[in-house]
Amino acid sequence: MTPVQARAKAELDKMRASLAGWLRVRDQVNAVTAGTMTAAYPAAVAKQIFDAYRDQATETKLALELRTFISQAYDSSQINVESLNAEELARFVVTGRVPEGASTGPAPQGFFPLLILIAGIAYIATSAIGNYADILKERDRLALCKADPGNPECGVGWWKYVAIGGVVYFLWQETSILDPIKGLLGMVKSKAARSRAGKWLKA
């Protein structure tokens, strides 16, 4: 494998990881809006939330980039890419499986990134595709967290850190629970101050 081929493969892997990350979140959104996955809101409300967060403009841009990429990186004569939306195109690139109804013949013969991907395709198209996928993943994640705040994709959330900080501040200012820690910090500060004073006197 030449350095150019190695870099092309790295860019391709990075792009596919971004697409797979978006599809992981989108699958959960689809499940919530279909009612097959429990959430804080009913499926109908969850769908309204998703529709409000959905970024159709970026999905359209991603679909255009993916169609171009597939036509250059695959033997795509046996797949009707124009009939597929961004989600379906992304699934094809990630899994290699042609969506039902899009095949016009035998399955496309493999990915040819190490053979035919030139720098312009590998370093520009894959980067744009990955960026669009990352944007869509974040939009879908925000919608998912709105409809299902307890979902693992949502993490702890900044507001919980604020709440924890507020509790710690209250305990620090208004109670004696944290007095041992205050005493320890006071000792550390006092020692540091004496050390600085000693250095100043020596100077």
C-alpha cells in the first residue's frame, strides 16, 4: 500500500465512522418516533420534536455528496442512487448493502477506494461527507435528548453539572459538612505562602 493509498483509506474510514455514528443516533430517533422504543414522550410528540430539529438542508447536501462519491468510488451502474435519500445512501456506504428497490441488477462490485480514489475524492469529498454526517448526528442527538432525556446518547448534561456546583457551593458556604476540606485547603495555602515568603527573603 502506497502512502497515498494509506491516506485515502484513513480518510475513507474516518468518513464511514462519521456516517455510522449518525446512523446509530438516527436509528434510535426512528425507533422512538415509530413507538418501538420507549421515551419520555409518546411517539407522536417525539415525531414533532424530531421534525422541528431535523436539518433537511444538510441532509440534501449530504445526499448530493454521497451520490457523487458513490458514482466515483463504486461500480454504480447497478444501483439507482438518484432514488435514495441521504439516510439510505449512508447505509449503503457503511454496510455495502443496496436498499430494497434501488438495485437495477447484480449488487455493485465492491468498494474501490485503494484502486481508484484519487486525492481530490479522498481528501475533499470524504471530508465534506463526514462533516455533514457529524452535523446531522448532533441535530438528531439533540432531538433524541429532548424526546428522551435519559437516553445514553445524552450523557450527563451541562445542567446537571450546574446543579451539582450549586449544591457544593451551598454546602461550602452554609454548612460545616465540608469544614475538613476547608481546613486542608487552608493548610496547603499557608504552606505555599510560607514557601513564597522564604524564597523572597533569600532573594
